[in-house]
Amino acid sequence: MVRNEADIIEAFVRHNLTVLDGLAIVDHGSMDGTSEILAALVTEGLPVAVSRDDSVGYHQSEITTRLVRQVLARTPADFVFVIDADEFLKVRSRPLLDHVLHGLAPGLHAVIAWQTYVPNFASAQPDDDVRKCIAGARRVATDRHGLYKVVVARHFAQSPAAVIPMGNHLVFPSPEGIVPGQSNPHGRIAPDVVALAHLPVRSRGQFTAKVAIGWLGTLAGRAVPADAAYHWRQEYEELAAGKALTPERLTAIAANYSLRKSDWHAPEMVALVDDPFLAPMELRYTHLGRLDPLPLVLAFAAKMATGR
């Protein structure tokens, strides 16, 4: 499920197709060129199936759960990796990955390490140079968010009440979540077999649009619990207060992503390591992106106001 990821969507598709057999993508009302880039990749003949959802609200759980069920119904896939457009699979070898996944105990889904990467915002790279951004990003040596990303096994299709909750971190047995006293086991896959490189912050413009539209879409989509999408809410409040997205602040946000402000460390206290992952590729369609955040936020505001 993607919205306004024109800066990174082509790299996402080309990289992850070096590991996966195909990609199923819901384009959630993109207005920044993401749709045109995806159409070009489909025309190129890549195994990418794209559908469109123009709803205003951010109903990630419902949309993702439905998409996974469609993939399992329409393909012979044994496993579905539920990933976002800012995530890149890191796999030592596909045969090893297949062996480990097929060795899971019956009834289990898998979870894989979610590794935060921090670009070099102090360098003089243009906002739209995604190759430099990704290649120059360094991994947080020890992630403190305690989160994983889920890999859904085929038996999900035989569990009609099961859902993938917001964040795509686990499978829940029902929309009500985990009942007290109920176990909900997942098989944890070692990061030297497979992990996800996560690049949620890539430029000032990209992050401005991500936060503003993400939080407004969350507000439009549901009665918001106190802890829902807190990472978007806390950054939205600072943007609304006029706090500038300096290179230093972007670095701090990226290094502490998915943590509450009370748990943040100063960037200089967050150890980063070199751990490159991007597959060799030619990016052909980045010129189709429209990356200025203001038109995107204004267009989304109009969509919220009119309902269309």
C-alpha cells in the first residue's frame, strides 16, 4: 500500500523483484507521479500488479489484509511479505530464505528484522537523487523500537477472522487483537537470512508530505486512539508549529524513527554502521516524480474537504 512515494517507488520495485516472485501494490491515491512510474514499470513487463484505492482515510489494516487475501487466492504463493515502499529486502540467498521459511512449524507466520537506515542529510545531494540517498544511508547498529515486519504464510487464507493490523508487524487472530491469555506465536527469522532495510526519511520535501498527509489521513480514517500513529502525530505537531526540518533535525528523526520523543537519543549517541544493500539497477522513470510537498498537501486537503 503506497501513497506519494515517487522518489523511491522505482528503486523499491526493481530491488525487491530481485528476491520476490512478484509485487501486488495498492496505489492509495498518489498524486506525485507514483502512479505514472508504476504504470511504466508494468508496461515494461515486470511482475507487478497495481490496483487503485482513492479513499481519503488511512485504512491500512483493512486494505492490506484484503490485498494479502487476494494474492493468496489468485497465486500459488507460499508466503506474502507485507512491506512498504520505503523498505528493501536484504537476503543472503533466495534458496536459503525458501529453506528457512518452509521449515517454520505448522500454523506459524514469520517476522523479520526491521532495520532503520539514516541517510547523510548533511551532504549536498539534491532531494530527488534517490540513488545517492539510498547508497549513502547507514544502518542503526542497534534498533530500539522492538518491532518486526510480518511474512504471512499461506494458511492465513484458511483463517477468515485473522487480520494484519496497522503497521504490518504481526498477524492478529481477529480484529479484536490478542485476547488476554491467548498466545499469538510467530517464527522469528534471523537477520543474516532476511531483514528489511527501512528508509522512512529521505529528504525535507518527502518527509513533509509524508507526515502531513499521513497524519491527516489517519484523522480522516478513524476515531484515533491516543497511541495511533504517534510517530506521525508528534512530527505533524512540530511541523504545524513551524519547526524547521534542518539536516540535523532530519538526522535525529531518522535515527529515532518509530520511537516516542521521550525515548529519543541524540543523533551522536546513535551508532551507525555501513551495511549497503541496494541491488544494481538503472532507474528510468524518476523524472516522472513531482516532489514539491506543498501542492501535494494542498491537493490532499481539497480531497478531504470535498470527499473526492
